[in-house]
Amino acid sequence: MEEVELAKEIADTLRNNKPDETVYGAAKAAPGKPIALVQFATHGDTYMVLVGCTISQKLPEVAKSLRGCIYTFLLAPGGDRFDLIHRTDTPYPVNAIHDFRGSALIGMSNRLRLYEFGKKKLLAKCENR
């Protein structure tokens, strides 16, 4: 039981204490493994975890991936459970995901897309090629 309480305490500390990016730098996922914790402006009281994936990747030719997708998970308030909300298909493999001003900034191929969360799914708002 002590381990569960300790895990909850650590999760609360990580969620509530934002490290100074000028000192520690911005957190980023490992290459080829885009994942981000995003708090959308339309759902300010909840956190969502976005995971970028590559679909139809031909090994060993990594550059010939056909498309990608973004899985959106709802993080439970206690931080102990994920619930799959939606899967959003993308025309290119997802390379990067970042929480940006209440939206999700997604990098894929040579494009940047800004996504917001609607009632049930991610909605593409604008794109820069």
C-alpha cells in the first residue's frame, strides 16, 4: 500500500511542479517516439496524452512510411489510468508532438499542423507546409 501512495505522491509532484525550461530545457520524447501530455483550452480541467505512430512502415526503408496516426488518451484525474478517446489518421508519419497554447502542435514530414480537441476527436485547425 505504501508503494501506491508513493506513486500517487510522485505523480502529483510531477504534474503540479513545472520545471524552469530556461534551466532544464524542454522535455522531449526519444527520436521516433513522439508523445506529449497536452492540456487543451477547450478541456482545461483534464490532461490528454497524445501518441504519434507510423503506419505501413516498410523496414528497413524508414523513409518510405506511408502515413501515420495520433492516438488520444484521457488521463484519469488520479494519473493511474488512460482511456482511449480517439484515433486520428494523418497523411504522413508523426515526428513530433508539443503542447502549444492550449492546442497540440504536430510535426509530420515537412508540415506543422495545429490541432484542437472538439467534443470527441482532434480537429485540424491550420497547417504550415
